[in-house]
Amino acid sequence: MGSLTGLYRGLGVKEPAPDELARAERFLDGLIEAPPLPAGELDRLERELRADEPEFADLGADEIRVVAAAAARQLAVLADQDGVWLAPFARAPFCHLPTGARLAELSHAYRFAPGRQGRLPKATGGLLRELGKPSGDVGSDAYLRSLRLDEAAYLLPGILLALANSPYRYTPELLAVVEPTLTGALYAIPDWISSCLAAVADGTEGVDWPAPERLRPAEVAPDVAAALREFTDSGLAPDGARRFERFARLLDDAVRLHRAEWRRICLNALRAPESAMRDLVERKTPSARHAHGTSALHGTPLDQYFDRSPEGSQDLLDALATSNWIKAGAPDRSPFLTTLTPVHAPMGKIFSAEDIAVIRRWITWLADPVGDRAVPAPSLSESLSVSLVESPSASGGRSGPGRSQDEPVPAVFDGPQTRQLFRDLVVGHDRARTVRRAAAFVAYWLDEAQRMEKPVFTWELPERYDAEEFPEWMHATYQAMASAPVSPVTDGGRAHHDRSFHGAADNLVDGAWLQGLTRSVALSDTERLLYDIYWDEIGNGKPGHSHGVLYEDLLVGLGHRLPKFWTREFVEDVDFLDEGFHAPVLRLAVAEFPASRLPEIVGVNMVCEFHGLGTAGISKADGLTGLGYDTSFTRLHIADDNVEMGHSAKSRDAVVFLMAEAARLGVADLVWERVRRGATAMRMAYVVLMQGRLKIAPTQVPTRLSPANSR
């Protein structure tokens, strides 16, 4: 698999490997420094391809099908990840800024709003099912091989996915993608090709080709410009204006190149029926070998032809063309099509609709094989820079000091390491290193939490999961919490003040820690419930409504005007207890692995949402209000997290869906143990701070996890 194809494959998964993330940054750095094509080459290429475009009205039904199939295959590499590159705007810290919240709202609507959700992937997938469904799962090696696309087709989607996976290092560049995505410029298919796609969609049951319902540039450009200014002023987009303009030009060239590749593959589908037929033979060879028994052409067994394929594929075509199965120039009278390939015939399920169109065009071409012969347009990849992916970083140091792919991963994490990991997870510039350290921290903390002496919790998850009993356990536990004795505020609110201050890092990323779920458009039932919680807690795209912003207001009311949590000053200069970073780092780190750590994420989320509910929480808020404290943040959570329809209910249902799938796979006990382990780790992260250091409640905490803190 080629370098660009492999890059797309590596970045298109929920959990890109650290090596793929490092590769993506090298790719972008090299691309930014050097244009993808020599000067003037793209203009010449576009002129040549445009001059050869046919008129849609002149194309026959079979020609329309082969063009639509070729175009749909290329469109798939954009459609399969459609809008994923906009998801970072719904993440912290972007969503904490007013302009970021606006972009988050636009990107969320683009991906999930009713009537829009998955329209392009659905239409493209419908066409591919009609014309020839690719092999394997979307994004797999088998799937990408079956798309039969040249390396050039993966340049633009590779750029988009690389930006989405390292958004904080390439924030100005990511902003340059917003307008082309939302206005549809990324999908401006040449008219004659678009007509072919629409024509096939019109005749395909269940496929509705999307009408262009994009935003106008005037509706998007002001938001992008405002975000660029605010992100630059906030330190999230260094040298933002210059980098934005430079990358916008590069992106325009990448879009033009993608469109040129659309023209090239579609023109080639029309130009060379014999080449397409030979490709068809070679694609079918693996399954055709030893499948024909004694069948022969001109005395030679068919299996012998396939044994010599691909070298002997032309011999098979020559023999077939002169056999009684083919009537040159007359596909409707050729027994190969009328007798062998109908649905219930011996080869009825061998060929796709695209394959049949290729065969029909070849048979028609056989009547005049010389006059209609044309040379296919050469591959565009030959003109692309060969150092796009493998070149060393050419960023000029933008990735920051200390960048090393071979840096050892810590086995344990002290206070400064945990603080630094918090900042890297929030706005780190070296994604590969950060993800490696995040994985190490999750493993470390899961183990440490199991070894710690457990205090008596107000509730714990059952030791075994029972599908019928779990909802009742939730209800009974909530009732016990609601009727628990009320502890009056006896310290004048000092514990509330300390908890609010030292819990700042955790609460400023409240909900946003689930941002790993934004890497996929297709979400399972469990993931969708978690995503709903995430989207609600970051403010539903409304400026100032995210829980993190509301918490900043609470801190100001307590007399603390802190540096922004994505700055170095926040983690190094503020007099926080180190223990206050355990919980947010665990949450942010585990969410980097939404596929492999989903059970632990569900357990962590359960603790976050099913916490502080009931009469006791309300009464304590009332007591603090009487002392003059702002308790709106606490009351917001009591309301949002309710067990009837709120976040606790969604957490419960996420468990139910996850465990139903685990039961179907026969791994229910294993998955439940991981859920409980995640819940325990999250609980103990709170214990170390709230009970171990702040002494809000007694417990024993290992000395190594609670060092003397001189800050």
C-alpha cells in the first residue's frame, strides 16, 4: 500500500497509533514547505483534462455507470470521514472561546443535525452498493484496495485527517478547512461527472443524491476570521494570519488536484474498455482459479488461463472475444451476458453492476477496437513530490523543544509529570509523544487505584452485572442517596472553597474529556449516549454555556482569576495541589482510546455523572448559598445529572447497551470487570485529592501518591 494510502488508512481509525500521528505531522510539515506539484503543472494538467471532457448527453447508459462507479469510489475517501476534520472545534479548549463555540455549533450541525447526518456517506455508500460494493470494512486494507484509486486520490483526505489528528499544532491550518467544508467547495465535482452520479442515484432504490444545501461563504467567512483573531490572541494560533493565508493557497491546490484526479479516473473509465476489462479479469482471478472444472475456450481449460493471470489475462480476453459467448458490438445478443450472468444464472452473483457495464462496453468496443482505442491519462502520482510522508520535519521548530519519538515512557508519574501531561492532552503539540504517555498513565493509575486502601463509598457498582437487576440497582441507589442524612456546613464554606480551587483543572475540562468520541461519525448506541453527555456539557455550541466556562465564573466569584487552563502558567505557576491533576489527566488520557478503553470510559463516566445527587447535595448547596457562595454550578449538575432523563440516566443506558453487546460476544464478565475498574480508578483519583489532601473525609492514601506539596 502506497505512502499516502497508508497514511489515510492509519489516520482514519478511532485510535491512530502514535507512529501514524508522528508520520502525519512529518507529512504536513513537508507539504507546507514544498508545494505538491511543480509550478504551473496543475494549470497544465487541468487544461488537458478539461479539454477531453465529454458531454453528459452524449454518454450511453453503460458509460454513465462506469463513470459513476469510478467517481463514487473516489468520493468515498472524503465521504467516509466527512466532517471529522471539523470535530476539533467541539473540543477543549476551542469550545471555551466564543468564536470556537460558534464553529463547534456549525461543525456539529454539519455532522449530526437531523436531515444532514451522514447524507454524503449514505449516498456514496448506496451508489457503491448498487455499482459494486467494496470489500472489507470502511477504511480497512481490503476496502482501500477494492476502491482501486491512485495515490493522488488520497492527498486531500490525508491532509484533512492529519489536521484533525493534530489540531493544536496546526490550528491556523485547520481553520482554513472550515469554509471549504461548510460551503461544499471540497465536493465540487465536475458537472458531467456529477450528472452521471445523479443519474445512477435516481434509478437506485433508497439512494437520494444530496442536493447542494451548503452554507454560502458570506455565512462562514466572518466566523472563521473572528476565530482566527481570537485564537491568535489566546495563544492557540501563533502567527495565525500568515499561516492561515499560506495554507489556504495550499489547500486550494490540493482541492484542484483532487478534482483533476476525479476527471482523470472517470476519463480513463471511458477511454480504455480493453484496459478496464483486463483489470476486471485480474481482479476476479483469485476467486476464479480452480472454479471452472472442465470448462474451456478453444480447447484450453479456463483454469489454465487464470493460472497464468495476470500475465495471461490478455490471452483469456482474446479467446473469449472470438468464442461463441461473445457477439462483437452486440452485448444484448452475447450469450455471456444473456445466459451466464443473469441473477439466477451460473455467474449471476459474480459481477457487480459496474462489472456488467464494463463487460458491455468491451463487447461494444470489439466491433471497432482500433478506431475507439485511446491512451489512458497517466497517473498523477508520478508528478507528486515523493517526499510528502517520509521527509524529516521541516517545521522550523514549531513543534517545540524536547521533541523525540524515542523518549522513554514513564513507569510512574510524579506531580510535575502529571501537570505537564495535562497541558499536553489539552493543547499538546507532539501528539505521538502525548498519546504514548497517556496510555502509560492510564495503565499506571488503573493499577495504583486497585492497590490503594478503599474508603467506604456511598455507593459502589455491583460485583456482577445482571441485565434485569442493574436498572433497579440504579433506582435503589439513587433513592438511598436522596434520603441520606444531611451534613450541615460547619466550616464556613472553607472546604467548598478549597475543593473548588484545587479541583479547577478537573472542572475546566468537565465533559470535554470525552472529546475522543468526536473522531468518528458512526457511533454505537453506547458511544452516542456518551457523546450526548459530552455535547451537553460543552454547552451545545452556545458561547459561554460550556461547563468549563461556567466554572471559570465560579472561580472568579471565589476571588481567583487564573491563567487560561491551556497555558504553561496554569500548570506551572498556580498554587494547585499536584493531586488536583490526577482526575482530569485520567479522564483526558483514557478518552484518547475510545475503542480499546471503552469499558473503562463507561466506568469513569458513571462516577462523574452519578455523583452528588439527591437531597444531601441540594441541602449542602442551600447551606453554602446562605453563606454567600455562588452554588449555581453545583445546582446545574444536580439538575443535569438527574437519574430520570439526565446524564445519570444516559450513563445507566450506556452501561446497558455496552453490556448487551458484551453478552452477545460472550465477554460480559470481562467487560464488567473493566467497567468497575475504570469506576474505581476515577473514584480514587477524587479520593487522593478530596480526602487524602484536603481532609474533607478520612481515608488512607499511600505516601508516594500524596507527597508533601510545597506549592
